[in-house]
Amino acid sequence: MHINDFNILVAGVQHVGFAQTIVDEMEASAKVRGTGIAKRSPEYVSNKMLEGKAVIALHKDGTWAGFCYIETWSHGEFVANSGLIVNPIYRKAGLAKAIKFKIFELSRTKYPDAKIFGLTTGLAVMKINSELGYEPVTYSQLTQDENFWKGCQSCVNYDILMSKGRQNCMCTAMLYDPEDKRIQEEERLKKITKKATLLERIEAKLRNSLKMVTVNLFRTQNA
């Protein structure tokens, strides 16, 4: 099984029929891991598809293979890529990574100025997030939108979260801040420009030195 056996695309009305299957697998997967996720209804997942805020993976034979959707918080200041799930029969094919990259791309297109964050207990997801440019942060750096935190109520670790004043829990918080990335890129370009300017000066000095050597040699030969 190869990643090329799958189509990964922005979900639409033609994929609404997979909503119940996706929700069922989300719940089953959470039980297997022994951790909770915010439960979603088939209607909720369907609406994400209709809004163009979800990515779905299909095997070339048409079988559902994976899914993820976008949520916005704090009036669009924050974006979360949520509900990442892969059909158990297609795991180990690199789908999770491919779906994460696709939903990240969709998020950056729809919300270019938003901070993209995630809460996860999965090491594999943390690794993918790091490749995308996410960095570990404290919970205080995430959205403080009450509706987001209410979504944690269905998690088995909710009591832990609340007992710690929503400052930490079993999940690791990770954040992609486009403004930070912009600043980092500007600094990188400045360093490159500085190095290029230094090299130009060194080259100019070498050319001048070579020119002087050539002139002196010519004068010596014709003295």
C-alpha cells in the first residue's frame, strides 16, 4: 500500500455520506487510546464539508481513508486542525502526515493571518506538527475562547484540565504563529544579505589586490 493509492482533497457535498462513519471511527479510536476527544455529530462534520473546511482521503477504490477539519476561535485569530482520523485498514501508509499537510495548507489559504494550534497526546502528530513549523507552547498562548475549552468536556481527562486551572493537561499544546515565522524569515534574509555583502567586499578587495599585483608586475617588467 502506497500513499499514491489515495486521493487527498478538500471535502465537499459529495462526501457528506461519509460523516457517520468518520464520527464513529473518531469515537472508537479515542476509546482504544484511552484518551478523549471532543465528540462531534455527523451533522457537525457534514457542515464542515459543506463549508469547505475539511480534508478527506479516499482510497482509489472509493473507500473512506481519512479525515480532518478546520475550527476557528477568537473571531478567526486562532485556527485548529481538529479531528484527524485514519481508517484503521489504511494506517501505516503515511496518510496522517499527508492529511495534516493538506489541512495545514488549506488553513493557511483560508486564514493566512491566523495562529494555528493543536492539542495532542500523540507523538506521531507532534512530529508532523514540528515539520510544519509548530512549536510547543503553554496553554496560556492558545485561544481563551470559552467555546473551545467547552469542547474538552467530553474528554476523559477534563477533570485534570480543570483541576489545573486550564494551564496544562495530558495534551501537549503546539502553535504555528505566522507573524513569528515572518519575523524569522526576515532575520534569515538579513543574515543572508549581510553574508552576501561581506563576500562582495572580500571579492572586491581581492580584485583590487590582484589588479595592483598585475600593475606592479607590468611596471617591473618594463622598467
